[in-house]
Amino acid sequence: MASIRILREKAIGETRWVAYDATDRPIALRLDRWSDQDTRAHLGSVAECRIRAIHERQGGAFVELSRGIEAFMRLAEGHRLTEGQSITVKIVAEARHGKLARVQLIDPREKGQPQQSAADLWISRLANAANAIPEDVPVGDPNIQAACEEALSELVTLHGGGTLRIQPTAALVAVDLDTSGRNDNGRAAARALRINLEAGRELARQISLRNLGGAAVLDCVSPINRDAGINVRDGFLAAFAAISTRQAKALAPSPFGLMEASIAWGETPIADRLLDLAGVPTDETLCLDGLRHLQREARAQPMARFQLNLPERAHAWMIGCGLDLQARLDESFGARLTISPHAKPQPEVFQI
């Protein structure tokens, strides 16, 4: 299933990208924030770094990238590297909550080759999307907003009825399949196979959309025999390979009906970018959401004056981030947009 459409929304403070499959469902989401420049190591990029500390018992070394960003690198036996040594590495997995970015020594054949932008590298990792041309959409585009909301939703409705409940934990991604409200005809085994096949394919899309990785477990519907379980496993792997170049492995469901999968980590999970450890939108997320709303209203009424009220903590982030977002708004819209703090938990925009 090829990625045939990529939408790009360029807003002050953040650019959001969404890739869609042939059925027009979102399969991948990318966030490029202005604050990323000094704080992130992008997947696939090449960087010079210094080995800060080697820990043989942990099987690797901690390295320091530019701007003080730290990462972890696995080391082979007999590596002959030393602390303080400068090396060239490639980012093979971005940082996520509680985990450093991972790097590996660059292949000598890659040295000196032109560097792609982080966005171009993202497009290259979408299966069959090498020639995809992004289509720019207005700020506040409802399709992009819907994809972002889907990537954070715990519940996903299956096309034929029923839901998947996707719950990332510290150890794995637990996925429960609920068939409530579904009316399938035929024998129990045939019904279960249809449901499990659809759930496996949907799980593949959700893992790609949310940038999830590591271990995942899908609780399948019974009854499920050996042949049916192999079909479900193969359906999941085929669906994932059709949309992503990340490596994935899976086992046929166990006697308890649990299908286990292992997916290579790549970009930071979307939830980690947008939410804090308590699952609450970060100060930056609230600020950028408010700015998008403000820009949408300002473009819709080019002569009107508007005020954005941000939650106090989001306003404090904007003032302290060093990006001078107000100046960029003034450049684009003139001095007709103002931003103030308020005590409410969500941003609000109104005409003045």
C-alpha cells in the first residue's frame, strides 16, 4: 500500500507533515518545531561527536553530540575506541521519554555524501514514497489536525466495527481488541479470523502513525488455530512493510491468543513530542496550538485584530523560548495580533 499523498502545514513555530495511504488514511506523522534545532538529534542524520564515557558492562558508550545532546552507542568486542575520542556517527533512533537517542559509527562509504534534510529523510523512510511531493495546506487544516488527534487517541475504531485500545507502557505496547457492536456472519472461527486480520492491519498503521517501537502485544479474538494465527501474523507484517521501512518481527498468536511483535525504534513517539509524562500537553504544545488558532483566524479575516490568551505556563514558555514568536507574527500579519496570559487551561482566540 503506497503512500500517495503528503500534506504539509507550515505555521509559525511548527511545521506538521502527514502521509496518507491509497485509502486516504494517515500512516505517518512528523513534527518540525523551531525549538528542535538546538535540542534534537534527527533520525538518519550524521553528526560529529565525542565519546564521553565507555561502559563495557552496558555494552556501549555515552557520546556527546553538538550542543550538549547526549546519545548511546552499542560497541562491539574489540572496538578499540577510547574516551575523549572524536568520531562520526549516524542517528539510528531518536530520544524518547526516559531513553537517550541511539547512534552507530557511520559506514565509511557514507562519509562525504550530501546530507539530506530531516524532512527528506522522513519521506525516504515511507515505503514507496520516494517521489512523493508534499502538498502545502493552510494553517489549521482539519485533516492534519485529525491525524494528530488520532495519533494520541487511546481508542481506535475498526472499519468493520469494534475497537482497538492502544496503551503504551514502560515495557511494551498493550493492545486490546474489543468486538462490541460488531455483527459478523458465519462460523465462529471465520468471524474471529476476519476480526483479527483487520485488527492486525490496523495495528500496523497505528504503530507507524504514532512512531511506536519496541515490543507490542495484540490480544486476539478466539477461537484462533495455528493456520489462522499465521495468517494474522503475516497480515500484520505485510501491512507494516507496505507503509514503513522500519524492521518488524512478529510471532503467531500464542495459545492464549496473544500476538507478539517487535518493531525497530525510529523517530520519537508522537505522544512524547506533544505530551508530558503525565499525559498532559506540554507548555510548548499549548503555545503552538494557540498560535495555529490565531494564525487561522488572522488569515480568514485579514483586516481584523485578534488576541490570543495562553495558559500562564504556555505564555511563560513562549517568552522564555528565545524564538521571538511575536516578532514573526508581526512580520506576517502586521501589528494586529496580541498575546496575553490567562488562568484558563486552554488557549483562546477572540476578535478585539
